[in-house]
Amino acid sequence: MSQKQLHSVEELDEFVAKNGKKLLFKHSTICPISTSAYEEFQAYLLDNQVDSAVILVREDRPVSNAVADRFSIKHESPQIFLLEDGEVKWHTSHWKITKDAIGQALNA
């Protein structure tokens, strides 16, 4: 499964519209907590086939803001969302983003 970076609201729309479960990760490249969470996210993806995408919050702020607006979930960074059928089924942020937490959410 490929992981893509979303650079536009159109790309976000396409990603959200896809069928099945998928992970969306908001990443701040200058934040050590985000780097740690991103490593957990990548570790999960190494062992599991799931469609995923990343938004770099500083570089692509309009896309990051669109996620907060669309799902009415306050922006945090790092932040991860489990999406299914266009809806957020689970989300968390900061130190709660772990390989195990992602696995539990996907298998719930």
C-alpha cells in the first residue's frame, strides 16, 4: 500500500472518498513529539496493509485546516484519524499515537 502526501483539498477529497478503512496522519516536521508519533505510524504500516496519507501541517496548512473544518475536530499536531466511508471512526493525538493504539483502532 502506498502512502501519499496530500497537498490540496482536492487530494484530500479523493482520499476521504475512497472505500474501506484508511489512516490520515497530520505531521509537523519541526516537532519532536510529532516525529516520535510519525515513527509509530510508520512502524504500524510496515507490518500492516492499510491505505494511508500524510498532511504536513506547516507546508500544507489549507489542507490541514480543511480536515479540522470537515470533521469538526480541533486541529492538533501530531494527530491521526481512522476514516471509513467518509467518516472519522477514531482519532487521537500526541503521545497517544502508538503502533498498538493504531492496531486496536483498526481492529475494533
